[in-house]
Amino acid sequence: MLLQVSGLSKSYGVKPVLSNITFQIQPRERVGLVGVNGAGKSTLLQIIAGEMTADSGTIHKLKETKVGYLAQNSGLHSDLTIEAEMRAVFSDLLSTEQELRELEQQIADPAVQQDEKRYEDVLARYASRSEWFRERGGFEIDTRIRSVLHGMGFGSFPPDTRISTLSGGQKTRLALARILLQSPDLLMLDEPTNHLDIETLTWLEDYLRSYSGAILVVSHDRYFLDALAGTIVEIERHQAKRYTGNYSRYIEVKEAEYEAAMKQFEKQQDEIARMEEFIQKNIVRASTTKRAQSRRKALDKMDRLDKPLGDLKKAHFRFEIDKQTGKDVLDVQDLSVSFDPAASPLFRKVSFQLQRGETVALIGPNGIGKSTLLKVLTDQLSPKEGSFRFGSNVKLGYYDQEQTALTPSNTVLEEVWSAYPHLEEARIRTVLGNFLFSGEDVLKKIAALSGGEKARVALAKLMLERANVLILDEPTNHLDLYSKEVLESALFDYEGTLLFISHDRYFLNKMAERIVELTPEGANHFLGNYDDMMEKKREIEELRQERESTAKAGSTRLQAEAAEVTGYEAEKQAKRDERQRQRKLEQLEAEIAELEGAIAEVEAELTLPDVYNDYVLVQEKQALIDEKKAALQAAYEAWEQLLA
């Protein structure tokens, strides 16, 4: 095991955060750490990283294991340039490179060459240090730096750009780039996908999938967890539970476990009721009193099951409207926006329309001006060129991802009540209760709230607005997975019109009916959700490549004739191949289910005292788990190839 966490507990005062947390991480394992906001996920990472001490419990790491930890929204603060900061990661290799240059000069020095022993010593030293330099990737330093910087969106930045001149979001991305270049044995990331655009997110997923070390990641991005994680560790009610598989698999298993536990509980409750009824009816009868007493003893000895707790309390709300808009909600024509009148616009000639009841997503790379466009539509900024017009009976509701409309000095109650002073305090408290602010929580200052709590306050204010057109800027940022599901449900039932920005691909798939992709030269339009858009883009790219290929090959007419001759046989072969593919898929799915079950059984055995107290037996069990996981990974890869 690369890392073993045993019996870890942590409290803040009398409030427990983590209780008896136990789990393991294997080399190259990808573990997703999930739980509601405030469950203790970040606290657990800080304890493992050595930045915080636990009240009790132990953490064992393999000797010389290098742990890298990137906290949530932790930007890189440095006076160096981007290039100098990234190269500083490889200081040992760069020192060796300097030594090699010096040794090369000595080798070429006639005075050294004339001293045979000294010359041989220099050659031996050079050979040894060159091999050390090569084995540790010294010759690929610049390539690795360029690759990671390009993937994290810094490809167009001059290498001599001072880090101190970058924005907060850019510093956060650069901090992530730096820790990726460090390549620790265990990479721990706390919400690394926050504020990344879709292109960067996709690159990060690919990079982490091929990462040589183990990964422990906290994320509320379901698409990201499905693509990366092979294990989920859930922190709930201060305790940890491990699940094999990605996030979607974890949801299925957790639900199935709850249903099975509830059936067992209900079955036992029925049995108890029957026994109690028998005892009550027969205890006073002389002929049956012995049987009744025997049942009573059995009932007293029964190991009673606790009722399964089920899911934690979730926020609950709906977005309602007072009246409908007209059919035409918004008409945007040739809009161009620039912060500086003398500078080139962020985007130009953007046009699109919204009809009543539509749900439209606005996407594009970071810095393209998505949030700026929403601020233009909400009259916070003026366009450089073009126009926009809202239809009749439009009442706008705007959600700002930066939460700038919240007053830090207000309490939660004051913040909402001051926006709707005509409502009674009881009504405001009821609404806040629906957003999980109860009791003393409503007296917390806005400045003291977490990002997720601020988001819930902003959503509470937005709900009370009863707007028939909602314009939302990254509404899922800072929300935990449970809150995202509630928001999706509320927006899904919303009867108004919705325009939103999001980089959450799961949310885009769930909500978007149409996508407007912002580019510097205008907008691209796609019907459907995120997956539909990506499929359309692949079709367009394949068509482009096909046209290029056809042009190189010569006459399309000859190709068409050849295709017609072979088309029938090709179709028959394709059908045969498809049948074989389906059979193989079914076999692999059965194999995957069998392997996952076997892994879960052995992992459960590891928690038994007879096992974990026996070092040799633990090693045997772990070797079996590794063998099963390797087979599972191979089966998953084969399954994914067949689906591709």
C-alpha cells in the first residue's frame, strides 16, 4: 500500500468532523473523495499532507513516498517568470545539467587529457551523471514544461511573463501546472476543476489518466470523476466508506445497498411484530405460555438492526414565475464587446435568439467573454457594437458566480430579508431552511460563509425573485454533488426561459437543449446537449478529413463506383462484426460485474481483525486485490474500446 489511513479522527471543539476514518491507497490508484460541503474532505487532505494534525489515528506511507497537495483555489504567488518558476521544479536535474556542461569542458581540456587518471575519472563521472540525468527525464524537461503549460492554457503566454501580473484564476491554474510537473508519488488535489474551461478540463483528464503516481482528488464534477476515478471514498456522517468503480457506479451500489438494508430492516420489523403479537395473545394462556415465554426470550436475544439512515438532508426549492413572457424572449444581433475602446473586442458579431421556455447554454474558453456577455445583457456593461432586445413581459433574474451582490457585513437573514422587506420573518426563515440554513445558521455573517453557502444564499434570493427569465453564470460552482442535483431538479421543472454559462459537462448534458459556443469571430450553434455537440464536432471533423482524403485520392466518381460494388459485402460484414461486438460487450460486462464483486469481498475481508492483524495475510489479500484490479482495468479498457 502506498498510503494507509487508520482510525483518523478530528474535531473542532465539541463538533466532530472526522470519526475513525480508515482507507488505503494503492500505487497508481485513482481515488475520488466525495461528500457534502462541510463533510471534512479538505480537512482530511490537509491532515494527510501534514498541514494539520489529527486528534487520533495514524497515517502510514511507504518509505520515501513523495506527497503533493494542492489546496482548493490556491494560486501560485511568485515574483519569478512563468518559465523560471516551472524550471525551478527541476532544480536537481538542472544542477546536474550544469555539472555535465562543466564536465564536458574538462573532457575537452588538453591539460585534463594529459593526466590519464584524472581524465578517466572525469569520463566515469560524466557517464554516471549522464545516466542519472537520462533516467530521471532530464532531456525532456523543456518538452514536459511546454506540454503542461499548453494544456493548462498558457501556450500563448510569453515565457518571461511575470506571475505577479496574472489574474487569480491564472495563478490557480499555474499552481496546478507546477504540481503536475513535480510528479509526486501521491498527488492530492482539492477541487482542481474549479474555473477550468472545458478544453482544459478534457486535457487534465487525459493527463491524469496516464499519470504515473496515485491520485486522491476531491471533486464535485461528476463527469470528471466518471472519467478518472476507479475508486470512490465517501465521507458521510463523519465516517468513510470505500466503493469500487467510478462515481456513477458508486451511486448505483450505494442505492442498491440502501434498498437491501431497508428490506432486511423491514423484514426484521415484521418478524418482531409477529412475535410480539404472539406473545401478547398467548402469554396468559396456560397451554401456550411456555411457547410465548420462549418467543420472548428469543426476542430479547435478537440482534436488532438499526433503520438505514439513507441520504443526508438536501436543500429543497423551486423556481416559480408570476406570468409568462411573450414568445420571443431575447434577440441578440452582431454584438461585440471590448473593455478598452482602442483594443480588439473579446468577441465580435455574436448573434442568437431565445424563445419562451428554452434552456440554452453559453460555452467557450476562459477569457473569451462569456460572463462579460451576460453582464451586457443585464445592463451592467455596454456593448462596443451591435444590439440586443428583450421581448414582452420579461422579468430577469441574474446569478453572478462571483457573488458580488452579497453584502459581506450582513447576516444570512439580513441579506435575504433586506432584498424582500415586505415578507414576514417567518417566511424568510422558512425559505432559508429550505436552503439548509436553520437555527443559528441564519445569523452567520456572509463574509464567514463558504463558497457553497454563499451560493445557496444567492439562489435563495433568486428563487424569491420569481423571474420568468433566468441568466445564470456558473451556477454549479462551489455546490456539492447533492446540491447540484437539487438545482438541476429545480431548473428542470422551471417554466420560464433559461440562459446559463457552465463548464460542468454533466450539468450541460442534463440541462442544455441548445448550445451557443462563443468564439472571437462570432458564435457557433448546436442543437442538443454537450455530448450532442461533441458528436457533431466529430462529424464535421471527419467530413473535413474525408474531403481532404478524397481530394488527394483523385476522382470521387471512381471511388463511389468502387464503393457501390463492395457496399453489399461490406454491409454484411458490418452486421457480422456488430453481432460479435455485442456478444463481446455482454461477456465483458458480466466479467466486470464478477470482478467488482470479488474485489469488494476481499476488501471487506481486509477490515476483519483476524486479517488486518496478520501482516502476511494482509499482503496476500492485497496481492489478490491488485491482481483482480489489473484484470478489471483490462476488462474496462477492452469494454471502452468496443464502445468507441
